Amino acid sequence: MVYSPEMVALLQQLRSRIFAEFGTRIRLADPELLSAVGDMGKKSRDPFTRKTVVEIMKMAGIPFQIEPSSSAAPAVVRNTQSVEIMYRGTKILRDKVSDTIRTDNSAERHTRQMYRGQVVHK
């Protein structure tokens, strides 16, 4: 397939992002490039990558749409007063009004000592 200069510029922007997220190098000479980029765009958690993949597919004339996924959003709203987020492997609830943090007792059954994001076993 012959790519337009706009598509090439967008694919160049995606190269480093796709390699960082998936460990896959994309090549313009690959005949299955657009289908591979489309598959990676659906799996990606990066909003810029997802938006760029939709633009590339639109330029190529391929009908393509990415559904909003729950894995793309790091925070899940439980109620109007707090937001649940993951911080270094532990679920915490953050109050919207006061921005204070309190731990979720159901996820934290016993105390763990953490050092630089890793559990320290004693």
C-alpha cells in the first residue's frame, strides 16, 4: 500500500509508543502494517496511541472504531464522593472533595512493608 505523507508522519509518531508498550517494531514495508496497528490500537492503554490509530485508519479508508475500555481508565468511580485508584499495587480510595487518601480495607488484609514500590519480606 502507498501511504500518504500524513499517514507516514502519524506512523512515525506511533513507532516509539508501540515499541515501548508492546515491544514490537513496526515497519512501513510490512504488508500487514495497518491490521497490526489496528490490533495494537485496540489493546493499547495510551489515549494518544488509540486516537492516532483511529486517525490512520480513517485516512486509509478502513472503517475502524475503538470502544472505550475499562482497562484504559485507571480510576473507577464507586460513588460521587470517592474514586478508586491503583497505587503501587494497592487499591486506595481517594476522596474527590478533600483529596485525602484512605486505604481499602478489603484489599489490604495484612500490613506489608514497601520499599521503592516492592514488597519487603522479613
